[in-house]
Amino acid sequence: MSQNKSILLATVALLALMGTTAATQAREDTQTSDRNELTRLELVWNQAHQRGEADVLDRLWADDLEVAVPKMPIFRKPELLSFVTSGSMKFLRYETSDLRIRIYADSAVVTGRLQRARAMNGRELSDDWRFTKVYVRRKGQWRVVAFHASEAAPQP
């Protein structure tokens, strides 16, 4: 093989490797960016619930949102927005922990623990739940399409 042919093959191999490395780096950068955004949105979700900010929740919730929580019927976005704007319940605490974020292209699953306290009808109630939240990216924005919670196992 001639020296020019060897140089050409080595150059092609190097460019292919560089392209693969650049594509891998771009995917990792996108994953990191998405993870950071979803982490931020989890904080936005918590603060909006605690502050009763229906406008913030309206932007965060997809129009086809479905929420299932213990001892309650299934809720959809219009019912939830109406409930939040009514002010009939106030969150005194709304904190998540043990977050795990998994991203699959334009969807993501966030799981964790939710501890909340709320005042309603002159009573204070507390919940300790494990939750699963599903996000979908639509038009470049992450929106929550499903939220499910169940009672957390007692802590030892």
C-alpha cells in the first residue's frame, strides 16, 4: 500500500472516531441539560404547590394530565386548577427527596419521596408518599402528563 493511501485511511479513521466522540459528547451534554432542567422543574412543582400558584402549575401540567393519589378519585388538569385556585387547601410543607430521574428521548420518569403537610377545613393533615411522575417534552418544553403517589413504607 502506498504511503498516501495509508495516510488517507488513517485520516478517515481519525475523522470517524472524532465524529463518534463528538456525537457521544453531544448526547451526554443533552442528557445533562435535560437532567438539570427536570431537577429545576421538580423544585418549581414543589414551590408552586406550597404557594398555591395555579398559573405556574398550569404551565407545568400537560393538558392531558392525570393524577392518582391515595384515597382520592383520578384528577385531571381542569379539576386540579379549579381546586388550586379555590384556595380551600393550603400546603404548609411540600418537599421531595430520593429523586431518581430517567430520561428516554422526549419523555422522562421521575421517582422519589414526597412529604407534605396541608391545612384544610381547620385540620392539618400530613402525607408521606412515594411518587412517580412522567414528563413529556412537547415543543421543546417538559410537561407533566402523569403523577401517581402511594403511601410510603414505614421508616424503621
